[in-house]
Amino acid sequence: MASDNGAPAAERALAVMADAGEALDAVIQGVNIVERDPDDITVGYGGIPNAEGTVQLEAGVVEGKTHRAGAVAVLEDIPVPSQVARLVMERTDHVRLVGTGAKEFAKMHGFETQDLLTEQARRIWVEWKENLSQEDNYLPPDSLKDPALGEKVREVQRHYGTIHCSALAPNGNIGAVTTTSGLFYKIPGRVADTSVVGAGLYADNDVGAAGSTGRGEANLKNLSSYLIVERMRDGDTPEEACLFACRRIAENTQVPRLLNAQDEPNFGVRFYALRKDGAFGGAQMRGAGQMIVGDADGVRRVEIPGLFDDE
């Protein structure tokens, strides 16, 4: 099971488990494909940078059998943060490392560094920079054609992007991983929900797993993935549990700038849940969406409901 950009990850995960690989091995190898893909501008190499033009990555992993977890955040120059997160779980007595410490830990374990800012991501960042304000001295390319256009600021949207992948192995073990380059143009040093166990992901062999993409701040304040797993423990189906998490976020969103005219959240958040018996489901805040599912019937897209209609 994966987010809607996770079809290659799901295919790889199925292949790993078909060869007797563990669930956590499977999902990490799966998301590595996306982390290394320069065309996915929301994850790993090629991800959109922070406000200063630096790519900072984040990832978390959870093993359902042992309840062990590892995570990294504000990680620079390492394209596969999910692998570093697993090493934090296996080779330290900590759960999360951030910033320079995370990078030095990765280098200690043999990871090579590289510049993660691709030309595509750089161009997107420069366009944002040039259109951010009418008060600075940056000019967009359009100003070369018509000086008057230099006074116009095109709309700059806030984008979220992440990949989540959870797997149930034939032996009953569950593994989960979430990895991201984070909010486009974020304030340097920002840590999202991706590396926070219980917020961006959670797994428990006795119940199942859950993960999220979308507005990380909403998940941080509601521990959404843990909430979904606990709702499944109490009898909710995966879809019901995901919708419950959306409702909880909506109830707890009281800041006017985060609400639309109907007093509903104006941001996107999406959840994915996998139960220990193989049942799966998802939900999102607004409109219908999709998730990726891979099982004996192959890898395919599955529709998931929204709590509210599209605006």
C-alpha cells in the first residue's frame, strides 16, 4: 500500500517480499526508487528546496513486530533518507537525528554525499524567488519582454509532497516508511510530521499500519497515524479510521487563515491504512483521491473518499 506516487515502490516491495524479504526491507527498497528519481520533485533527489535554495530531506521508518523506529530530518546531501532512518533505528539508541548530526552519521556509515538540487528544482525555486515580493530587487523573466510585468506577482502556491509505503509480509510482519523533501520553500530547519512516529507514520503487528501525506503541521498536532491505528484496534475499518482522523483535524482546526468560507480546513491531507488481515483503505480532507495498492491481484490505483467536497 502506498501514496498515489508510489506505484514503482509498491511493485518493488511486492518483488522483495515474494523473494522472502521482510516488510521493512520491501518498503524501503520501494521508496528508494522514488527518492532517487529526479522527476519526483517532492521526495529525495530533485526535491524542491527550502527558502534559501537548499534541499533538506526527512524520513521515518517503523517496524511493526518490534515497535522499533528510526528517523532523520533536515538532512542535506544524502538522497536516500529512508536508509539513514533505518540505520538510526538499528545502529543507535535514538529514534531521530537531525541536521548536521544526521548527515555526519550517514557519512560515518559510508553514504556518499551529492548535490540534491537538480536543474528542474532550481528553476522552480528561482521562479518562486523572483515572484515572491514586489518590494525586492528580483525580476521575473517576463519583465524583459514588458517592464510593466515586473510589477505583477504571479500566484505562488504552497505545495506538499511525500511518499508513504506500508507492507504486510506473508509472515505477518508489518513495515512502514514515509519520506519527503517537505513543503516547497519551507523555512530552513523546518521538521514535518514525516519523521515523527505517530504523526507521519505508525505500525503495530497486532493491528496494522498508517501513514500520511499532505499538511504535516496538522498531523503533528493530532498524531494522526497513531490515531488511525488505534481506531482500527477498536474496530474501525481502515477507511473509517482514516475518515475519523480527517474529522479530528477538522474539529481541531480553528485558525481563520486555515479555514474556508464554510469553516472547513482549506488544506490537503491524505491518509493510508493497512490492517493486519490485509484490508486497506484511505481518505483525504477534500474531494476524492487515490492510493496505490499491491497484492495478489497486482499493483493498481484505488479510489479513496474525501471528508469534504472539493472547493
